[in-house]
Amino acid sequence: MDDGLTSTFAALADPTRRAILARLALGPATVNELAEPFATTLPTVSRHLKVLEEAGLVVKERTAQFRPCRLEVAPLEAADAWIAQYRAFFGERFDRLDAQLKTMMAKKAKEGE
Amino acid sequence: MDDGLTSTFAALADPTRRAILARLALGPATVNELAEPFATTLPTVSRHLKVLEEAGLVVKERTAQFRPCRLEVAPLEAADAWIAQYRAFFGERFDRLDAQLKTMMAKKAKEGE
């Protein structure tokens, strides 16, 4: 039943984890490099990385000596496809306001005739 | 610091809650109507609805007698905008494979000359 979306969304439900992904979008980084900008301990960052790895959003390179982490976007693509189903509804409230405004303006224009 | 994304993604990290949103995309529904397709109890569905309400994804109408629930897409728009930052990387692996394939084909063509 679970298609990976649950673990993807759960992994994204944390500001530190989203910041780690933003950093990795610039290029691979070691755990130490990733921990630097955060006012937190290395074990905390490692724990966040573990969640991201389990969700398939981060991969640790096996070849390089320092095993840098890199971003893996496939789960984000799946999350994007899920949200895309709702895109038809986006901006709906503004469309409604726009329609109301047009009706009001048409009415005013008619009154001014 | 938290811009609502954390509660949005946390709310989406559950298959029942995603199914509730999919049902509400078809139109407003009462809690009883929402509970029907799920092999679960009414309190469980109510608990999921509470999470969706707190994330601003579901609104309970105050006017109608049965207080139907309706979908509110604004948080999904924000989540979509966040994921959009990574769209440039989508299909990257395929681009890489495509480039490899072209190199191989060019090499083969050269060998055949």
C-alpha cells in the first residue's frame, strides 16, 4: 500500500532535514560539512541524515574516502507528481475573487451609464 | 523559522490522510462520509482530520448543519513551491544515461567507418 510517499513526506517534515537537502542541491558534502551551519551536534545531524537516507533522498557515496552525501531527487519527483493532482485547484480563491471583482465592476459600469 | 511546511509535510505523511484529501478533491464531505471507505473507526478518522485541520489542509464549514469538511489547497501550493526548487534536477539520471548512450553510439559509428 505504501508507495514511498509516506517516508518521503515524513523526511521532509523537518526544517533541518530540508536545509540539508538545500545544501546538497549545491553539490555533495561530507557529514562534517553538513553539520557546520547548524547549531546542533554531529550525532543530531547524523540522525537526520539517516532519516533522509532511509527515505532514499540522500545517498552516501561508497567509493570516495570521506563517503560524501549526495542528493537523490527521485523521491521528490514522486512527491511532486502526487501534489500535481491538486494543481488544478491552485489559485482557485484568487479566481473566485477575480470573478467577484469583474461582476462588481460590470455592475458599477452599468450604474454609470 | 517554521513556515508551515513542516506541519504540511507531516500531515501528508500518512496514506489515510492522503486518501481523505483525494476524496475531498471531489467535493465537501461529512466526517461520516469520509470514514465510510476506510476499514477504521470514526475516532481514528476524526484524529486524522484534526491533523489535516491543524495543517490548514481541511476546513470544517461553520454554516451548514452537518459541518462538512472541504479541501484547502493553499498549504499544498506552498509545498509545491518548495519542491519546485528541485525540479531542475528531475530526470537528471536519464539525461546522464542519454549522454552515455550518445557517446557509445558515436563511438560505434566511428568504429564502423
